[in-house]
Amino acid sequence: MSWESFIARRIYFDKDKRREVSPPAVRLAVAGVALGLAVMIISVAIVVGFKHEIRDKVIGFGSHINISAFSSNTSYETPPIEYSEFLQQILQNDSDIARIEPYATKPSILKTDSQYMGVVVKGVMPDYDWDFYARNLVAGTIPQITDSTVSTQIIISQHIASQLQLNVGDDVLAYFVDDNRARARKYNITGIYKTDLADYDNLFILGDARQLQQINGWDANQYSGIEMRLHDFDKLDEVNSRLYRLLIASHDSYGSHYYVRSVRELNPVFFGWLSLLDMNVWIILILMAIVAGFTMISGLLIIILENTSMIGTLKALGADNRSIRQIFLQVASYLVGRGMLWGNVIGLAVCLLQQHLHILKLNPEAYYIAYVPIEINIWHIILLNIATLSVSMLMLVGPSYIVSLIRPAKSIKFE
């Protein structure tokens, strides 16, 4: 152990009782570091959790990438595209694509004896991945759609069920208007879901795609679109651009051109809103780092002033300014370390409580989720700790030069 480290430890610890020296200013400095780091950990966990929750909900209703017919029609009454062998070969040979799910959509009117409501029926195939709806199911079960027969089972949202006073097991008539004709189909409700994403909950019911193909008079290989889920969301833009280039000049045997869009392009409002959260969290991180740094500066200055006589003695004995600055920077590092320890404990404790108990609630109509979401990422916490330590110590280098202004002749007499 160097003599600088030995003296730093003697300053930090009481010589007799081994009790940490912590005057109010130093306690405040430690508290500032702890509070700053705790707020940073909580802020990052909330923002990451919130972004992933909303992103997963939007993807759950659609997918990562969508291929549809190129058309100026912005309604859900879209022209079909052919899921041809050419398209199947391109998608199935792409190693980044995890699932390929053809679907059909058609506007409809659900009618009961006393109520009616406009909805969009989304038809899926028997191999559709129902995991998202199973996680958000509040009553009943997922529809049974098999290869053998066309299913009349559907799943509806809690909002639609409430508006039409429907329950699991009820039958409901759906009216489809086409060429000034209204055709009715009877559906049986097997499940009710709720995602709190009102833009979709208020609109979509899910059933068998082959039912819609029959109503539209489409062939078995014609769909409103093809949804694709990727293995890695981070490759979204790369895969989307690749498929766009491959299919931009292609069309199916019915003359429809393929149009490739990512979930970001289909939902610009949601992803634009989520991108604003990144700016907010950076502002919080910068402010908390500055607060922690300035509280440590005040604590360091107090420690230096309290030990002015010792600094003069060390200089009289031949110690240079660099060695003395190193002593007080080590003392400051002990204080920063203690503050970071408490900051991690407080931040992680709050995150774990919220993650498991959902103490803090939100208005789902405004935030699309009923509670404050938390996602704890160990790498984010490590980076925040490294950044806090680095910023705090860098901000202390300048104030530590105050020791060079202390003169031995005057400071030895200083009390």
C-alpha cells in the first residue's frame, strides 16, 4: 500500500473507533451520488420496459414486416395478393424470418338484438401463433382453427364485448357489405382479450381466414397480406430493406404488386412517440450525473478545508501537490463508491418491487398499459455505474487542484 493510500484511509476512517467520518456536507455528497444513480437506474428500467411493452403489443397485433398489395386504398378492404411459390421460396429461404403468417381482413358490422358496432375481422390460418392473445386473454379460450373445416369461432376484445354486452359462448351475427349486398355470418365467441392498446382493441376480432376468402370470392392462395416475425428485432430495417429490393419489381399472377413495409412504417405514431422517450431519458441521465458530480465537489472541498493543517504538514515534509491531490481523490472515490452502493440498492429495490407488485399504476387510456413497466438489464446497470464513477471522478479533478493554493507556513497554524 502506498503512503497516499494509507493516509487516504486514515482520513476516511476514524483512527480509534474505525467509524466513517461523515459531516453533514459529506453525507449530502454521498446522498447526492446515491440518489442520482438510483434515479438513473429506475429511469432507464422504466423507459426500456415501457418501450418493449408497447412495441410488443403493436407487433402482437401485426408483425415485424408486412407484405400486401400495392394500392392507394388505406382501408381494411384491401385487394388481395397471391402467396405464390415464388414468394414462398424467397421468404422461407430467409434465415432471419422466424414465422410466416398469411392473413385476411374485412370490415364488418357486429349486430346483437339491441346493439351494433363496426369492426374489422382479421382472419388467420390454422398454424397462426396465438401466444400474444393467450397472454392477454381475460376470459375463455383461443379459437380452434383446424385444417379440416372452416371455423366459425372468434375472439373479441373486452371493449367490443362490453359495448355489445357479449360474453364467452355467445353467438353474434357479422354483416359484410360487398357490391351493395349485405351477407351475414354467425360467429361463436370463444374468448375475450384485453391489451389496453385502444386503437386495436376497439377494432379487431379474429377468426378463420378461409371464411373471409369465401366471402370475398378469393382463391385459396389469395390473402390481404403476409405477416413475418423475425428472430431478432434489431435486424428489422435490414430485412425490410432486403425484401423491399427483392420484391419491388415483382407481382403475382393476378397482377398485384408486392408492397413491403415494416412495423415502424405501419405504425409511425407509436414508434415516433417511443423515440421521444430516448431524449427524455438522456436529459434525466445528464441532469442526475451533474447533480451527483456537484454534490461530490462540495464534499471534496469540505474534506480538503477540514484537513488544511495536515496538507501544510505534508508539504513541509516534502510531499508534492500531485501526491496530496491523489490522497483526496482516493478519499472522494471511497465516498463515491459508498454512494453508488446505496444507489444500486435503492434503485434495484424499487425496480424489483414495481416489477413484481405493480405498485405504480397508469391510466391505460393514455399510456396503453395499466402499470409502470420495468425491465432490468444488467448491462445497462453496469454501464450506468461506470458512467457515474467516471463522471464523478472527472468532475473532482479540477477542484482537487485547490491543494496547490495552500501554503505550509500559514496552513500549519490553521484550525
